[in-house]
Amino acid sequence: MEEKIKAVIDQIRPGLQMDGGDIELVAIEGTVVKVRLKGACHGCPHAAITMKHGVEARIRESVPEVTEVIAVN
């Protein structure tokens, strides 16, 4: 499961980097994935939207075992 999640993050990363941000996989705890938004994405007013409708949606679509994706600092 970890390799699948990393592959999805690698697909998402270029889009975030184009806007001056980045994403890092912090942990996988059961079916919950913890990520850290970095750079311009950290603290961005659109970060919550990016997380739910971008990052979480893509990860859950590709790795159905994942039940939630959480942003951590």
C-alpha cells in the first residue's frame, strides 16, 4: 500500500511544485495517511480544498483501502 500511495504523491507533486509548494508522506497509520504540505502550500488559504478535493481524492481513488488523508504540520 505504501508504494501505491508514494506513486500517487509523485503524480500530484509536479502540480503543487508549479505553484511553489510540495507534499511529503509523513506516515501511514492503518488506513489513514498523514501528509505534510510544504512551501507555498503550507498555510495557503486553499490548502484545505487542495487536501480534500485534490490529494485525498486522488489517493483514495488509486488506493481504495485508504479511508482518510490528513495534513499534519
